Amino acid sequence: MDKWMYSLTDSEVWQGEEFNTKEEAITEGRKEAIRGQEEEFRNDYFSVGQIEKVFPSGVDVENILENVAENTRADICEVGDDYLYDVTENHSQELEEKLNEVLFEWMKKYEYEPTFYAIKNIEQIEL
């Protein structure tokens, strides 16, 4: 993304306008901080940081296989205790890749991708 933001507070949640450059974020942050000095903003600094896209973590195939096995053998007691116990690493990895592919396509289609982001390269700017 390489966009920048500023924050007048020390909150972990950054909200507001996005800027194409760090310098633009500093300029606008400084303007707002100076305006805010007369109101509620009392710090002698503000922060700028770079926006980093957040990607969903995807599925954990081991948990899925365990859940499928438990649900399958739920009514038959111990007879199916070893069901899906011997899935190979290659098969497990293949399943995880395919499930994640379907999951991420579904998220994109119905707009369930994260709309939030992380902030990195945070720097305090003195007024």
C-alpha cells in the first residue's frame, strides 16, 4: 500500500485520511495538531506511520480434520477413534491450500476481506 497516516493520540486505532507520502502526512498532522493545541490536544508531538495491508490467516487444516473426525464418530463411540488420524503431511498441505484458495475467493466475492490495516514504521514528530 505504501500510504501514510498520522495520529494525534497514542491510541492503537488510527483513523483518518490516508496520504501518498510521509511528508504529506506530517504536513497535515502538524496543521491539525497545532489547531488542536487550543482545544483538547495537549501533546507536543504526533505520530506518523505507514499503512500495511492485513491478510486473513486462512484455515488450520489440522483443526478442520479433527473436527470432521469428531463429528463423524460422535454417535459411534470408540469404533472410529483413528478416523483421519493417518492423513499424510502432503495430503494435509494439499487440502489446506485448496481450502484457503476457496476461502479467499469467497471473501473477495462477498467483500469479507479485512478493511482494517496495521501501522508500521511509526515515528513521533515534534511540533
